[in-house]
Amino acid sequence: LGSLLITKIDAKTGAPLEGVRLRIHCDTLNFDKTEVTDAEGKIKLTDLKPGDYTITEVATIPGYELSTEVLTRTISYGSETTVTFENKPLGSITVVKVDSITGEHLSGANIKLTNPNTGQTWDLTTGSDGTVTVNDLPEGEYTVQEQNPPKGYELNNQNYLVNVVSGENSSVKIQNNPLGKLEITKISSIDPNKTLTGGLALQTSETYK
């Protein structure tokens, strides 16, 4: 009889991954088992009849993408067959909101993060440090767009494209222009150096399309 040794590792670092669940099956031999990798990232099956065995991942561990790879290995009499599976670590995105003039970080901005491939969205709000981070994101391109600006700022309606890389943090900085301020000083028509109080009405007119 033969044996099969499976090793699961981090695709970036090569570190062994404990707790990954794998299915090993051989239809012609009516063999079907599900096993979990140990502290060394390994699964070892012994006393296997010769044949072609298929290995697939059933469940991964937090922080890693589920591998969709399907491997087939042939088991022979009196020998050990080895196979190594890799899992990609997930990435993250940090959005940083800043004042376009002072660079001050802005809290309270409502941000929408979208994965265009899956349609999944995240509704985010920048914290007191003006940032918000989303973890455990698969590799790929994401869009970031402001939905509501911080108080006292114009809406930035630009659509930002962010590329998430396995095991890394991608950052995007979004600027907001502060709203303008109007200051009116009323002075005497006789003495321009004399300021006056009261008796002033301000009317605004806005046109909406």
C-alpha cells in the first residue's frame, strides 16, 4: 500500500498553515475523507490503495483566500506521494480623508467600497483619525467613492480605483475642499472707519437642476 503527505503553506512566506480542511477522494476506490492540517500544516494518510486521488480545499482559516485549486496525485505501492498546497493571504484597504488645504485628517466621512467583480459593498465611516480600514479582502480591483462629506466640506464625487494585493495593505487618500465662508462688515457712509451693527438682512438664492 502507499501513503500521501499533504502540506499547506502561506503563498507569500511559506509558513505552514494549521486548521485548513481538505477533502481527499478516489471515486474508483470508493474512498472519501476530509482531514484538517496539523500544527506543521500537514495531513498524512497511510495504507492507501493504488489509484488516482483528488485533493480539494473545503475550508480555509481566517486571513486567507479559499484555494480553488484541484490536484490529482497517483498513489503507488510502497511509496509516499507528496503534494504542497498554497493559500494566498488576504489584503486590506485603508481610506484616508484629508482637508485639501491643510492636510488635516477628517472624521465622519461616509465612504462606499465596492468589489465590481462580486457586487459586494461596504458602508464605511472615517474615524477620529480620519481613516477607515477594511481587512480580509481577496486580491483584485475595488472602487472607493464618498457618499457624504464631513461637516463643513464639499462632496468629493470622484471614483477611486484601488488594487488589493495579497498580504498587503493598499491605501487611498481622498481630499475634501472646505466650504467657503462669507464675512460682511457694515460701515458708516460718512466715516468708513466706523463699523455699524444691526439693520442688515442677507438673502440667498439657489437654483436647482
